[in-house]
Amino acid sequence: MKKPNIKTLRNKCDKLLQELVRATYDRCLVCGKPVSCGHHYYPKSTSSALRYCWENIIPICQGCHFSLHNSNPEIQNRINTLKGKKWLADLQKKKSAYVKTDVAYYKSMYEKLKLTQ
């Protein structure tokens, strides 16, 4: 039997996270349209500690997500206003935590996300 690799497990976790966002939220935080995905406030590439942190996930519609990734400051400002300074300060504290992202980590994260369903 083939041993699962990190990339495969990470993709399974990412997919499950997005499914959970759509099952949990029905409206975009920014504009109120139907949710299409969960946007990582701090990008996955900048913080492994926040990749699956629910506080870092913003329920957002396709239009707002596109605008956000195309550097529309209004979307970012709206999120900051709605979520507040305490939320942002708490995320910043968690951002630099060390997380060993190995096969065991992704296996355990997948099980945690499955339990959240």
C-alpha cells in the first residue's frame, strides 16, 4: 500500500476546510451575497499556524474574493472593521507559531476537520 504524501493530505484538508466554510456560512461577510469560499486573511504561504485556524478564515463571495486578490483596499478595510482590532491582534500573535507540517500533522488535522462537520 502506498504511503500518503504531504501534498495529497494537505489538499484533502484544504478541500475539507472549504466544504466546512460553505456548510457553516451562507453569506459573504463583506457584501452579504452567497459564500463561495473561505479566504485566508493571512495567506497559507505566510503562516502554517493559521492555515486551518477558523479565526483566519473569512467567508466570502466570489466577487469580493476576486476584488480582494486584486488589491482592492475597500474589501480589506471592511473585513478589518467588521472583525475588529482585537481579532486582528489575536491573529497576529498566532501567526508566527511554529507548526511541524509533516504527514502526522495533516492526518490529525484531517481528522479534526472531519469531526467539525
